[in-house]
Amino acid sequence: MSKFSNHNFSGEKALIRVDFNVPLDKQTQAITDDTRMTAAIPTIKKILNDGGSVILMSHLGRPKDGPEEKSSLKHLIPHLAELLGGNTTVLFANDCIGEQAFLTAGMMKPGEVLLLENLRFYKEEEKGDAAFAEKLSKLGDVYVNDAFGTAHRAHASTAVIAQFFPSEKRMFGLLMEGEVAAGEKVLLQAEKPFTAIIGGAKVSDKILIIENLLERATDIIIGGGMAYTFMKAMGGTIGNSLCEEDRLDTAKEILAKAEAKGVSIHLPSDSVIADKFAADANTSTAPSNHIPEGWMGLDIGVNACEQFRNVLLHSKTILWNGPMGVFEMAKFQHGTKTVAQAVADATGKGAFSLVGGGDSVAAVNDFGFTDRVSYISTGGGAMLEFFEGKTLPGIAAIKE
Ligand code: 3PG
Ligand code: MG
């Protein structure tokens, strides 16, 4: 059993760093995707069920000059209360430190939850200021880090604060434990064949993850806009497709390294092409290395779908980060949907699949495969850095 599961929180005030950085509707402030909130509920409930109380701290958005209405965590109160069920009292402190927060925290009874105002209303948070972290630490008896989405930040509440709790009073929550376990299974104990699917617009965003995966994966599928930089690097013509001219050499180097290491790189043999970047564009298909002038590749083609599906169905471990095309537009969603289906089918045949990054997760959810993949990560940047092989400050601070 884990440290968290073994800990009895009875009579304790648990200070939990959650990542409630959820997207809000600009007009109504309604939460448009509550995944990160629902993911933290089991941790909160275990503490409440033990007879402890919970103090939640998070950032929301990137406020730069102190408090601002649109980044207030108060917008999350009703939904948090709903997720916790009708009987849980949810209190709110309109400052994460200061008198009100301390008095409210001090008077809390077992079973109650206190949500603190946005940590980033203090510039000390992102600076990792030790005095600010120490003030926060005084709010709780035990520190629980359940904010995997923010684990790549060395901020006051995500990392620096841990030193103010003795080792037995600082731990991961259930979400963080699950993320780390799933991530380590793929990164350190992947059963082979291990296929990584890397998509998205830019090679430059994915160089480090690809380089780390070249040491570990047997196969790397490359889709999305970044595929055309590779096509051009190999001498293809790509019309108006996305291309990072300054990354052509990088693409060549990646291909050469893969060859030397015996890792198979799979690029889309054909593409769905469009005469403009728009939902109502005229479309056609072409080999990905022979895209006519005036046209651009916006999705992988039917042959590439078949090609990628075959690779995935033979895989025992799958990591997916980044879509295959502009899947927000109906005409260019077939590739991403096919890959989602293939990941689900491979998982059904016993593969372990981990999906991360906002777009790939949205695709899996939109296309209805949520329950047919092994693990969906709540991390975007954090998940990327984890698979780049970096030490995440939020993880290291607990393990130290
Ligand atoms: C995220 O959504 O990426 C995390 O919540 C971290 O937020 P940040 O990128 O603003 O640090
Ligand atoms: Mg981010």
C-alpha cells in the first residue's frame, strides 16, 4: 500500500496542492472541462472519510499583477461542492495566506473543505519564494501534492513547501501516485514492442521527447503538422503545409539516430490535403511527399491510417501525445479518430496505453474511447517533461 493510503488523516488538516487550472468560459466563467477537478476527488474523499479536513490550494491561469476577477478560484466553488456531494461544507478564503485564511483553517472541523484563493495572485508563488512557502505550510499538518499538471514547475506550493514538513508528513495524493506509476511503467518498464505516437504542429516542441524515446521505444509514429518538416527534410515537396525551415536539420538528425538505434520511425505515407486552412476547404489526397503547390496536408491519409493502425495493433506499450491532424475540423479528424480507435483496440488486446497532452486527451474523450485506454494523464507540459526524462520538481520534492 502507498504512503498516502496507509496514512490515517483522522484529526489532521491536510494541505493539498491540486491543479485546478481548468479552462473557464470567458463570458460566463463556467468550467468547460472539469477533468482535473474530478481527478483530485478520490484524494480529497479519502482524507475526509478518515476524519480529516482538507485545505485546497491551486493556481488558475497566469495572472501577472495580483488579484483579478477572471482568475479567481471562487468560480470553482459550486462545482467543487457538487463533485464532493451535497453534505460536504466547502469554505472559501479570498486570500491564500493572511488572517482570514489562517483563522478559517484554524476553525475547520473534520469533514470540511477549504478552498484558498489563487496562489499566483502572489508573485512569490512562481518565484518559489521560501518565506511564502513557509507561510502556506502553516495552514496544514500534512502536505499532499496531487498536482501532476503543475509538477514541472518549481513553485512555492508545488515544490519548495515540501521542506517545511517532515518526511512522514509529506506525500503524493492518489492522482499523483497514479500518474507517476503509469508514467514509470511506460518510461522504465515498457513491454516491447513499445510505440510512441507523437503528433502536433511543431517539431521544435517535441524534439526532446523524441530524443528520449529513441532510447526506449521500438517504433515512433509521427503525425500532425510536424510530419511535413520531416517530409521536406527527406527531399519531399509539401506545398503550403506547415514547415519549420530551421528544423530541417533536426529532423534529419532524428531520422539518422533512429536508423542507428534500430528504432522504426513511421511517417504518414499519404495525407488529406486542403486548399486552405478552413473547415469548408476543398479537399483531396496526395502522397505526403508530393503535395501540390497551393495545397496543405491537414490530416493523415487512408493509407497512413492503415499503416499506423497495423503498427499499433502489434504494440504492447503505447504512449500517445499529439493529434494526427486538425481534428477540430470534421474534414480532418479521420486520422486522429483512427489512431484513437487503434489505441483502444490494442489496449483491448492487452497493451498498456497512456495518453497525455490536451489535444490527444480531448480526441480520446470526444471520440468516445475514454474507458478503452489504460491511462489518461492530466498533465500537458508536465507529461511532456516527464517523458523527456527530466526530473519534475513537484515529484522530486516529495521523494527527497
Ligand atoms: C498547465 O495547465 O499547464 C498547468 O496547470 C501549469 O500551468 P502553467 O503552464 O501556467 O505553469
Ligand atoms: Mg502549461
